[in-house]
Amino acid sequence: MNNRPEIMPSKARRRGIAILLTCTLFLPACSETSTRVRDAVTLYYTGQYAPAAQELTPLIAKPNKNFVLNNCRYGSCALAAGQLENAQQAFLRAYRVMDSVNTNTGSRVLGAVVVYEGVKVWKGQPFERAMADYYLGLIFLIKGEFDNARAAFAGSLFRLRKYANPNGQLPPGQRYARIDSNFVLGYFGLGVCYMKLGHPKLAAANFQRAQQLDPALAPLVRKMYEPGINALIFVDWGLGPRRRAAGWYGEQSVFTPTPWQAGPIPPVYAWDNNRPISGIANSNTVDTLALAQDQRWLTMDTIRQAKAVIGTGMMIGGAVAADNGAYNNNGTESLIGLGVAGIGALLAASSQADTRYWEMLPRTVYVIPAKLPPGNSTVQVSAGGASSVPFTVDITGDKLRTFYVRLP
């Protein structure tokens, strides 16, 4: 028979319970989206592109952890508003930081591992970086600067890595190996550039690579070689991937929706002076939802998940030790248990994933090659129930003209 009297919860035990509850309830829920950014995103998706860019203007010069992301956001808005120079400068600013090797080093890396991943300068997932390079290339195409466009499209193809050896004891340079990019839009853009720069073999090789990656693009590639093609219309449509946290502490980072959740990409239609432009229905060159599911890039998921598991174990172990110490009237054991539990709670809390992402990315980009008559033409584009406002294009001479449309 156990003659040990029942011990009511002591102050130490009650304090321990309070600490654990507090640490659990107040896990970091860091929102990286300011009111100004939310307003800009709302304006963007209601077709008010110039006001959206204006809303973001105060943010694009601030040298903080969101510098690259805010410039990408602004670049999307400025491009849709027809502000080419502003968009170009924004994407160039983002590009310089994305390609810098000394951005997230030292204290930022230590802080990301020990404290919270969101302290790092946002440089985007590889598909977001590739899209930033694509937009820079598109702007140069619109301006007729084909050599600059070629360099930008080429940059979009060197963004993907795969696990070569998952051994965490090896330095990152030995754990990962570069692989050929599957960014179809980059290869297609290179094909256009080489075609206009007078390098037909290189153009054909890049068009062929794009078609190998997506056989459905065969009609689009054939249309590029039709005599008389004098206009290219790049059309952004739909919503790109949304990033959110998952797991007990938000330690996992996932992109939603998946392509099968969102459904197939619809065909695109275009009219020139109310005459249909044929042969373009299946000219979508990218699916950003699919790219977001392709785990070919280095993430901190393993580190975050380890922190969550270790932190949870420390909280449980510390709570048990504190409770046992209180039960045995051992203050030292209780304090040690509370300390371990507190450290575990902080470690678990710090495992929260960074959920920043580029909200303005489209689901897909259509490319519409067209033969437009000399002079002014009124063009309209439609896809998935969304239609553009008719816009006027001016065709003079035999120069290839490039246009951009963002469907609402």
C-alpha cells in the first residue's frame, strides 16, 4: 500500500503549466504581408495595375529582407500598367540580389537556423527566380533589345538543383548537383531571340528543347516559322501558387493548389480586328502550379522539421521532469525541467516556415504569334472566362513586335 500522500499542484507545477501553455499559444505567427502589400495585391487582381504599382513604390527602395520580393511585386504591377522602364529597373534590382552570393550569410544564416527562417533576405524559390528572369527578358523583347533578352532568358534556365547526396555531413556544394532546367518558357524565349539575332540553328535547338519538354507546344513552334509572323503577344493568365505553412508548428512549407486541384489550363483565344487568330489555343508555355510542386531546389524543410521534433521532445521531457520534481518536492529538478521545456518551446516555435511568396505570378503564360496587317490593329485576348480590354497595336515595317497582356 502506498502511504505517500497526494500532493496538490505546487506553485512550481502551476508555473510550469502556465509557461508551457504560454509558449505553445504564442508560437511565432509572423506575417510578412503588410497592409500596403495586401492593398497592392487587391488592386492588381482587380485590374488596377498603375495604382497597385503606386502602392508599392515606397517599399522598393528599402534595403530590408523583402527588398527582392517587393521589387518583383512592383515589377509585375508596372509591367501590366505598361510602365516598361519602371518594371525593367525593378526586375534588374531583384536580379542583382538574387544572383548575389553574399546576401544570406553570417548572422542571417545563423538566425534562419536558430531563430526563424524569415529573417533571411527573400530570394524566392528557383521557379520564382526563373520567372523574374523571364519577365526581364520579356521587357527587352518588347523594347527590341534581343541580345539583352537572350541573356535574361538564358539566366532563367540555371535555377534548378537536385539532391546528389542527401548526406547532411557533406557541405552543400557536394550535396547538390545542377541538372538541366525544365523551364520551357526560358527555352522558347531563347528560340525567339536567336531567330531574330540571325542564328537559326541555335533558335531551332531551343525550340526543339521546349517541344521535347512539352510536346503539346509543337503547333506553337510550327507557327513561329510561318511566313509573315510579325507580332508576339505574351499573355499572363490565372493565379500562381500560394505558399502556406503546414505541420504542428507550421514547420512545413507547401504550395497550393496543385495542378489537379486547380484543373486544366484552358485554351486561349485572340482576335485581330474581330477576326480570330488561329492555331494558338494550346500555346501555354508554363504551369507555375506544377513548378511549385517540383522539389528540385534546396529548402530548409529538414532543418525546420528537426527543430520541431527536438523542441516537442524537450517540452514533453521538461514537463515530465518538472512535474516529477514538484511531486517529490524537488525544486531543483522542477526548475531544470521548466528550463528544458521552455527551451524546447522556443526551439519548436522557431521552426515555423517562411511563407513569403510572389503573389502576382500567373498560372500560365500563353504566347500568341500573329500576322497583323500594317498600321493599327485592335486586338483582344480571352482565356478561362477572362477577357482583355481591346487594345491597339501599331505594326510598321517587317520588325517583330512583342506585346504583353495580363488577363484579369
